Amino acid sequence: MKIYFPQWQGAGLGKDIESGAFAVLEYLKNPNFVQIPLSNISAGENGLQKFNINNYDAIYEQLQRFKQFLTSEKPNTTATIGGDCGLEIVPVSYLNAQYPNLGVIWFDAHADINKPCDSSSCNFHGMPLRTLLGEGEPNMDDLLFSTINSSQIHYVGLRDIDNAEKTRLERGGIYHPKKLNIPELVSTLQSKNIEHLYLHFDFDCLEPSNYDKTYYRVPDGLLIKDAEECIYELKSSFNVVGTSVLESITANVEELRPIEGIINVLMK
């Protein structure tokens, strides 16, 4: 199922995230994408913080809508245009309930595995993996269909890690190499008997000199060609049941040309 969910509230002010998601939707020109409505609760500059999470009420309300939608539609697969990374708690937990031992491939410059109390920004897009592990804010647990284990998480392009996140990565033995090694990633997944994958793709995993229309720009990222090669290899070696493209911020469709190969392979 193809889903358009331009959640921006998980990024705090979320500047240009919604318009960036809409540009991806415009680029694809695919009428099969179903939109999940966003909340009308005040957020951003007028948002409130609860449980050390900015814009908590708006995020909770619209993620509840997303969960209800998947509960009703019961898709076998999802492809989501977003939006900020916080939205991932719904489709990942949904597909993990359908495909036990789901491999989660996190293409991202950031670990997104903070507890709310450890986050310096209090923005939820830095917390989804910790939430999915069942170690986040307890009041958000009912948004989950299931929880995942540390062994299911595999990072690609990670290079900006908070101290508390580093501790969690090391404690959980979570796969987070400094450089992409595609054969090693594939063999690691196979050694865990993982057959099904979810591919989370935050465009800030990319090297800014290749693509810089992202919410954050972190040096020494993946080259576009290497990211594409990795995605194609994963899709040929495993059953990819869920994908996302997140946190591109350009409203100009023409500026998506450098990443059209990534968009096309993940959203087709």
C-alpha cells in the first residue's frame, strides 16, 4: 500500500518537511498514494511539550490515525512518503507483527534511538527506534503493533550519534559500521535468518555534496550511487515489505533529480 503522510511535528519546527514530502508526491504522479490527515492541534512555534517530547499531542493524534488506517486496511506491504522519521513507529511495528524477525535497515545520518529524557532537542524524530524497542515514552506504547529487538536494527550511513545513543548501540550489539560494506551487510542479515526487510531512508544519510536538500546536512555521507547499489542488492537478496523516503525539504520537483533513482526504487 502506498501512503503519503507528511508528518513534520516530530522535527520540532519541522521547517519545509511537509512541502518536501509533497514535492516527492508530485514527482511520482501516482494516484494510488493514500493520505493520512495531519492533526490540527497547535505545533511548531505554538506547540506544547509533554513527556519531554515536543508537539506530543499533535504527533500522538495523527499517529493514532495512521495506526487505525493500517488496522482497517491490513496491507501486506507499505511504501510511505514522509515526513519526519518519527512516523516510522507505526509501519515498522505493523510489518514486524506480520513478518517476525523483520530486518530494519536504517539509512540515516542519525541513530534516532534516544530516550525522551536523553534527547537534547526533545524532537520525536530522534526517538523512533528507542520507541520501537519498547524503551521510549510509555504513553506512546499503544501506538505500536509490536516491538522489535536490537538484533533487528542495521544502520547504513550513520555518523552523528549522541553519547546516550552510542551507549545503547554498544550495549545492544547493534550493527552500525563506519563505512558501507554491502556484502557484509547481506551476510549479517543472512546469519540472523532474516528474510524480510523494512528500508527506512532519511535523505540525510547522503553526502551533502551529492544531495543537500535535507533537514540536516552531515558531512562524509553515502554517495547516491552507493546508496542505490545497496538498495538494489537488498531487494534482490531479501523480500522488502516496507519502505520510506523521509526528510527531503525541497519544494521544487526539479531539485529531486539527483535522487530520483532512490525515490523510484523505494516507492515503485
